[in-house]
Amino acid sequence: MGRYMSVRKTTAINLRMSKDVKELLRLAAAQEHRTLSNMLEYLVLQHCELHGLRLPAAEHTNTATADRGRVEE
């Protein structure tokens, strides 16, 4: 996932999900010492890597790596 390295995140997204899914996301994020946003980003990037989905090189210049978002204890 190192190919998605950048310093700034510039795009916001507004999501709706069930309370149960949000709680599962919160639990997963806490277990991995990540924020909710970073956990969601990590999961999307893992899914894309697993299924061979990639952006053309010019399109992913502002995408941050999910591995950088871990919250230190």
C-alpha cells in the first residue's frame, strides 16, 4: 500500500450506515489503534488490493496511505 502515500487528505465523504455496522467499524478501529476514517480507508484499500483495483498513476497523487493513520497509544 505504499504506492498511496501523500501528506494531505483533501476530500471529505459523508456516509450513512446502520448503528451495528458503525459499532463494528468502531471496534475494528479500536483494535487496530486507528481512527474511524483511517480504518475505513484501510479496509477500502485492502479490498482494492485483494481484487486488483488500481487507479491510473496520475489519479492517486493525493491519496494517503492507511498505514500512516494508526493512533499511537
